[in-house]
Amino acid sequence: MAKVELKQPVVEEISAGIKDAQSVVLVDYRGLTVEQDTQLRKSLREAGVSYKVYKNTMMNFAFKGTQFEGLSEYLEGPSAMAYSTEDATAPARVLAQFAKTADKLEIKAGVVEGTVYDAKGMAAIANIPSRDVLISKLLGSLQSPITNFARVMNQLAEKGGAAACEAAAPAEEAPAAE
């Protein structure tokens, strides 16, 4: 079998993985212990992120003609790829969190929703909360005024309604006619 025939399934595997990906992050994993690598893979799996080590040439072929083509310039040295089809910030967030405990893990670059970011850009993206957290915060912000309004209305009802409030308030003086 020719070398090209052996490499084609790997390129197709990478292409299939990134086809619907919202983000792809490249990392340098040199120096990680087996225990650290196992923990990293577990953390990524729990976040719904796929992680795999491929040869740079295979990733380069798979990236050609896609939104991830800008990552080709970062394919130097050992590279692993993490990608997510559900949460655009999950790979960067999990990898950056893990890199705090494993200083050997280095984020090279990434693409999030079509934009290429270097290591510093990916560090900034890692600080963005997940989509679910952002939606929860938005709903909480929207719900807060409604909850406060309902609480005030309930207190008014408990005190006997608006009529009781008007009776308790001092009467305002009518403006004098001139």
C-alpha cells in the first residue's frame, strides 16, 4: 500500500472532526507526564471536547480550504488538537485551566468561530464563561426586575391594597387658585 493511501484515512478523520467544529485549539504537550495527560483528556472529555495528537502534516492537509487554515503557521513541533462542536470557548477554557497546574502544557494558537488567535488571544478567550453560564446570567438579569415588581405587588396586597396605602399617606395640598 502506498504512503498516500495510509495517510488519507487520517486526514479524512481530522477533516470529519473539524467539519462542524466551532473552535480548534493547538497545544504543545511536551513534558506532560502520563498521569497529567490522562487527567487532561478526562477534563476535556467531561467538557465535551475532543482531543487527539496528530502529525502536523496531516493536520495541515485537513486544515486546507477550511476556516482553520490559519493554524498552519503554528504547526511546528509536537502538536495536539482540541476541538468542540458545541461550546466555542470550552477547549480554550479547559486547556488554560489545566495549564495552570501543568506548566509544560502550552497553548500555541486556536480558531474560534472563524477567527485565528495566537496564544495570548486564546488566553483571553479562556476567560469567557460557557454559553450556558452566559445565558443563565442573562436570564437572571431579566428575571430580577420582574421578581422585585412581584414582591412589591405582594406587599401591597398584604397591606390591604392601594386603597390602604392612599389612606395612610398624608393628603397632598391642592394648588391654590389664583
